Amino acid sequence: QVRLVESGGGLVQPGGSLRLSCAASGSIFSFNAMGWYRHAPGKQREWVARITGGGYIGYADSVKGRFTISTNSALNTMYLQMNSLKPEDTAVYYCNSVPPRVEYWGQGTQVTVSS
């Protein structure tokens, strides 16, 4: 079973940047597609971005043009470069397969955008 561990969150001012990492104990492309999700207080968890083994990339409209999803060459780490951060990006960010599997939800990493 692949284990996913998120890291890289923190407190950043509006307009700032962060890079999140998702480290997998095996190849992340043992799944057909991997993605980033986020869960903000008082809201449902939402999908943010996805990437497939074939290189297809997609983004939620709310982050398009600001966030970039990528992987390392070993295909065991996935990244989310987040630029031009807004207060509404504040959430716990998770990585998981697309569609997500219950058994792969981890602890997530907190991103707080505030002045």
C-alpha cells in the first residue's frame, strides 16, 4: 500500500508563494492520476489540481494561473507550487489519487494566507 505524506505548508502573506510536497512510499503513478485537494474551515473538501502518468494536467478554476502541479523524475514525489496566494486559499491541503481513496488520506499540511 502506498503511503502519502504532505509537507511544505505554513503562514504566508497575501500575494506570497509556497511549494507543497507529497512524498509517496512507492510510485505515485501506481495510480492513474494523482491530485491535490484542500479542506477549508466550514467548507467541503475540494479538488485543486491533478496530473496523470501521461502528463495530462488540470486545475480548478479558482487556482488556474496561480498554482502549478508537477512531479519529480522518480515519480515518487508530487509538488504544488502556489503563487499569488489569497486568503481564500487558506486550508489544509492533501494529496491523494484521482478519484481519491479513503485509505490514502493523510494528515495534510496547513496553509494559512493572512496579513
